[in-house]
Amino acid sequence: MSRTDSRMNARAWGVLLVLSGAIFLEGIDVAMLNVALPAIRDDLGLSTGTLSGVVSAYVLGYGGFMLLGGRAADLLGHRRMFLLWLTVFLVFSGLGGFATEGWMLLAARFVTGVAAAFMAPAGLALITGNFPEGPRRNRALGVYAGTAAGGFSLGLVAGGILASAGWRWVFFAPVLLAAIILAAAIPLLRDEKRPARRPQGFDLTGAASITAAMLLLVYGVVRLEHGTDGLRVTLTVLAAGFALLAVFLRIERRSPSPLVRLGILRTPGLARVNAGALLFMVAFAGFQFVVTLYLQELRGWSPLQTGLAMLVVGLDTILAPTLTPRLVNRFGTTRVLFGGILAAVLAYALFLPVTADWTYAAMLPSMLLLGVAFSLAYGPLTTAATDGVGEHEHGLAGGLLYTSIQFGTALGVSAVTALTAAGLQPGATGLTIEAIRSGLALPAAAAILAAIVTAFGLRRRPTPAEAPAPAAAPATA
């Protein structure tokens, strides 16, 4: 079978659906919780700070352990890590549904975030390991990325429906889905061939220092939403995080079996791809948060109405696996990615003149363009993140990408929260359209920066993943 043939057999589709189901599970879990937060606060009597902590706890676990999760998958086996942490995800999502106190919910969300941090890079490594480089992998990553983004957009609607029946279902529904995925994954997934030479030992000191650094940095980013209140503490936390990051880099230079081989950072385009992913998610996370405030607090829409309004963003679930791989095969990863980011820039720019009485017809062009942007950008980002990286380090490369995505998400929400608060007029008793417009400036600016960063890769020589290959290569799945 020719390498340019993207057709896959039944088992390959089974593997792809299992792995896509896991990333869909992660997206829908986060989105449903965001919609259900008001109901959780009312039932458990949580303070605003504790409620914000429910979201931040997941971000801390995810962002703090992502690099460790990616490297652990490479060292201990992608399949083993995927199945183990999918099980942990299942258990602690269920425990969150039984929470009767705020601290129980915080603990459950933190461990769920840690589980996602180990599961996500292992899943991406299994995708790249089971599908050969070229059209078949591009198609698989298109399905994978489309399902990931679709989980978030569909989760907004599902969260609204489940929250109306009882917020605990927002935690129990992912348990049912995770159990189905786990039952299918055990017989279907196989680890790709491991390299003959394995690193000796495990860099425990490096693991401890990078995990502590990531936890502090993510926490510092989350604290940015408080603006100038507690600024000294925020700066101290960020400074400590960067200091530990410097310690980690020093440890890795001297370690005989480093947790992160620093040479991977010199892979052409790797820094640009991760910077683009971070900025892309800063823009989207910030936009989604501001629009949710606009629709629910300023316009009085229900959570279900808000989810339905943003459902059209889920257009990428259809376009990503069908259109995007064809465009990548024809124009290359970077050009398609650049087109997607330009679509996002236009989407955010069109929303800037929003008024307090805008019709949904006025919002629709931005929502449609965001669906197109995700379908063109998310898959190519995942492809480019492992481009030029050895198969045995794809878990680490995935960890770097998802760390960038998680930092971007946390930074986007925190920054627009601060900007929206700063946009309130003195004496204002509630959210105003001026404050909404202040918050919307960030997504537009971040998307423009992402486009500039990505544009530097447009003139580079195409990689094997972007150019047609003359030789045939058998599929591994």
C-alpha cells in the first residue's frame, strides 16, 4: 500500500477512536464543569474563592505534572501510562460527584488534572507511534484534534443539560464514558516498538524540581486574575517558579539520564510551535470566558442557551478530520496552521464592536470563523509538535505541547478577568459592555502575535511529514 494512501483498516480505526475518545473525554469534562459551577456553588455553599479554586485545582494538576507525564510515558511505556491514568481519571471524576465539601471537590479536581497530565501525552505518542508519518498520520491527527475541540464545544451543551438534572451528573457522565473507553482500549492498544537502548535510572531530582516549578508558575498565572490585589504574592510565586526552572535546567545538564533531554529544545521549529500553541489558547480561552460572562451575566442567558450559542464552534469536529488533512497534504502543515490562526484573528476582530443588545446573527460570523480556525490550527499544531522529534521522545514532545496549551488557557482566563475588572467604571455595580470590550482586546492581540510567530515558519523547507514521500511504507495500525 502506498505511503500516500490514507486508508485505514478496522483495527486502526478502533485504535484511533479509543484515543480520540480519551481526548474528547478530557475536553467534555472541563467544559461541562465550567457550565455547572453556579449550581455547584448554590448546592455546596462555596465561596467565590473556593469556586475559582475548583477550576484552578485542575489547571494546577494538569500544568504542573505535564512534562513529568510526557517523559514518564516515554520511559515506562505509552500504553501502560495511558491505561493506568485513564483509570485514575475515571475514579477521581466519580469521587468529585460524591463531594459534600469544597475541599473534597478541590482534591478530586487536582488529581483528575494530574491524571490528564499523564494520559494526554501518552495518547498523542500512541497516535504518532501507531500511524506512519505522512497522509495516514495527518488524517489520524485530524480526527484526534477535531474530537478534542469538539469535546469542549459539545461539553458546553451537555453541561447545561446535565446541570439542569443535577450538577453531580457532570462528574458521573465522564465516569461512564471513561469506563467504555477503558474496556475498548485494553484489547486494542499496543505499544509501538521500544528503542533497544533505554535510559538507565529515573531523574527524581529533575522530576521534583520541574513539577514544583510548573506548579508555582501555573499558580502564579492563575493569581493574575486578582489584578493588583496581592500583586506582591503573585510576583513572589512567579519568581520562585522561574528560579526552580533554572535549577531544573542546571540539573538536566549534569544528569546522566535527564528527565528532559535539553537537546530536544533545539529541534527546528519546536519553540515556535509551542509559542504559537500558547498564544492561540490564550486567545480562545480568554474569548470563551468573556463571551460566557457577556451572555450569562450581561444578557441573562441560561447556561444551556450559552452552550447552544457556541455550539457552532464545534464545526471543527466535522472539518478537522475531513478537510484539514487534505489541505495539509497539499499546502503543508505550517501554511494550514497559519490560515487557521488568521481565521481566529478575523473572528476576534469581528466581535470587538459588540453592543449590549447584539443579536445572535451578529455574533454568528465570529463563532463560525472560530470553528474554521480550530479545524485548521489544532491538528497541524499537534503534527508540528512532534515533527523532527524521534519516536521515542514523542511523549515528551506531547508534554511540551500540552504544557503550552494549559499555560495558554490559564493565562487567557486570568488576563481577561483582570482586564474586564479594570474596564469597570468607578461606581459600577455590575458588569458593563465597556468592561466586556476591555476583555475582548486580549484575544485579538494574542491571536495577532500567534500569527506573527507562525509566519516565521512559512519559508522553511517542508519536512517529510509535509511533502509527498516517494517510497512505500507499511502501516503499523
